[in-house]
Amino acid sequence: MMFEGDGGAWLGIDLGTQSVRAMVVSADGAVLGAGTAPLAGRRDGVRHEQDPGEWWEAVCVASGAALTGRSRLRLGGLAVCGTSGTVLLTDGDGRPLTPGVMYDDGRAVAEAARVGMQTSWALPKALWLLEAYGGGLVTHQPDVITARLTGRGTVPTDSSHALKTGYDVEREDWPSQLAYLGDVLPEVVRPGTRLGEVCRAAAEATGIPVGTPVIAGMTDGCAAQIASGALYEGSWNSVLGTTLVLKGASARPVRDSAGVVYNHRAPDGSWLPGGASSVGAGALPVGVDPADMDKRAGEYEPSGVVTYPLASSGERFPFLAPDATAFTLGTPASEADGWAAVLQGVAFTERLCLDYLHHLGAPIDGPLTFTGGAARSAYWNQLRADILGRPARVPEQVEPALGMAVLAAYGTGTGRALADVADRMVRIRTVLEPRASRTARFVEPYARLVDELETRGWLPTPVAVHTRTRLNQDTIDS
């Protein structure tokens, strides 16, 4: 069933770290076409940059591939997501003056300390760029693409990407503390807002039909959440790739004095709280067959050791500890035991994230969805459900580009809620049920990890106490 007044399908574009992905999606969630194009970056120590011109070239290739052979397809609209915290400077006509400084570029240390933000946030990088290059307009990664698509020199940015540049999503305005920057900050609109239409030059370059509505997007993390369908109150999407990101839905912002949980504003004005941990698949050893190691890891439930599997130094969620490093309590009995310990350690951290959100009073009792590259591992998915002790859904598609297609459908629709649009377009592949006997096996190692994190001074005692209380209650109930 098509939406009333739709164009038949929508295009989502995802500007990732290593590639651009484009997907054409129908109103019932069928992927009608897809295309990818690689991106190259420049890394040198803490420096990580990309060429904005290559973003556009990759969009042209990926979109063209997704639309090849579909000249008669009517597109209802498109939206673009990018990496959160990636910024550059442009001139008044939208021409890049600087490279794109990527989300994980670490040069703005002094600026981050000055504004009280993490170096991964965009504002410290923007301040660093303004000082290093002498001026320009602060621009977010997707804005480069939407400006080219619409043929305008500059376009408003969306509040999702602007969040990490210091935009106040509650007041929906730039805060007075940034007034000294003058007019270098962009106009901001809510995600789902119509920015314009694809111009003729862009249509010729990309294959996207002239006049296709261009809708303001969201960050890649929010895009993945939309693609998961986790948009109703209390729903959560756990995105597991190199690192772990949890994003949920709430009628009110989740307050966190520690600052590890932040809130995006949803297109309808509700809230998408979330946090990003540094644990994840990036901590797994390379040079081995993951499928084979997953199979062997099943012999170690639980592992003989407890691991906190940080993919890089420093932790951001469920606690803030810039000096945190990965650790293992004990010595693995084998390579497979060590692999199992990392898989379990990520799941323990995932459980601790949910415990922390409960400690903050966030609604967490809705459906849980697994997305991200690691969701391709059936073994790890079931292990996570077992350790969490709750059901989990795995969608057919886990691409942020799908989330942007859903947002484009919402932005060009007839007033339906974003969650309702996602319900129609997100297809669930698997529903995992936790196995109570397995859940019980992991109580003791999870408690050991919580104790160790508290002992090291990383996990605040009130959070540790809350976590143990919940664990004890779960044990009694079982």
C-alpha cells in the first residue's frame, strides 16, 4: 500500500566513513535499488580529514547506481545523513574552504576543554578551523550535498547534525554563549523539513529526477535508529559496529548531569536520547574467521575471563572516563575463549548502558532492536539477548540509508507520525527470545565487571549500586 500522495519510492543517502550508500525504498520497505561508492580519507596521528569534493562524486556514483534501469520510477523525495561531528568551512556560495574534519579528528583538544565538550563533537573542531583558516561559514557534512542537490549556495542544516555544534535543541536556537561567533553558524531547521528540490545540474550528475524534494536529514546514528523502527516511547536501538551506540525514544529529554547521555530532537518534537560507548567489534582480533570463532566461542559460556573490550582508549558511555583502557581479568584458556570474552564483554557493557538509562529514569521497556555491522552475526545476536535477558528484533536491513528513505517519506507525506511511517517501511527479519538458563550463567561475570569498573573509579558508586539492585531483583524474579 502506497502513502496517499506519495511518489512511489524514496531515496536515502548515507555519507559514511568509508563509503557513500544510496538506497531506493518503496512504501512497504522493499529495496528497489542500491549503490555504493568508496571514500578515501587522510589520517596522520590524530588528524582525520576527507575531501568534500569526493563526497559529492561518491553521491553521484552511488545514486546513479541505485537508480540505474529505473527511469520510470517516481521518487517522492530524498534525505541525507552524515557522520555526527564532521564539519568544514565554506564560503557564502557553499564552496568548501577547508577539508572535512571528521568526527574522530583529535586536534581540537584545547577548544574542547574551553567549551566543555568531547573532541568528537563538532563545535571544538569548528572553533579550531575558524582559528586555523581565518574564517568561513560552519557547515556540516550533509549540507555540502543538499546544497549541491538543490543548486543553492547554502542551505539550512538540520538540528540533529547541529546538536554537537552546540545548538540548543530544547529552545531550538543557537545559545547566547555562541553569539560572539556572529553569522558564521548556519540556519537550523528540524529534520524532515523540505529544503528545496533537485536542480537540473544535480539531476544530470546523479540520475535523481529534477524536482525531487530534498528533505533535511539526521545524523547517521539517528538514521540507523529510524531504520530500526525504534521510535515509540521506550523503544531502543542498539547499534553495534566498531563501537556501541544506544538510541531510544522518549516523550521527554533524559536528563544526565554526567553528560554521557544526550538528546536529539525528533522531527515531531519528541526526543531521541542516546549515548555512544567505545566498546565494540573494534576490540576483536583481526586475521581470523569470525564465523568460525563464533562457533568455537559457544563452548565458553561464560568465558573463563572477564573483559572490558574498549576499541580505543577512553570511555564515553555508560560512564565518562577519558583515561579508561581495555582490560581482562584472568588469562584466556584459548583463542576461542578470548574471542568469547570480547563478545560477552560487549554484551555486559550493553546491559550496563541499559541499567544506567534506567538509573536516569529513561523509559526502557519498549522493544529492543539490534542493528549495525555486528548484527550480521547470528551467534552474537542470540548471546546479547541472553545476557540482556530480554527479546530483541533484527531488521532485514540495517542501513542508515534506509532510515533516510523513511525520513524522506515522512517529510513528503500527509501528516503521519514518523513511527507509523517506519512501521510500514521497516521489515523485521528475526525476533530473538532470551534463554533463561543462559541468562543465569552470565549473572556472576557481569557482577564481576561492574565491581571492577567501580573499583577502578570509572563507574560511579550510585550507578553500581543501582545496577546490582536490578541484577539482584532479576535473579529473585527468575
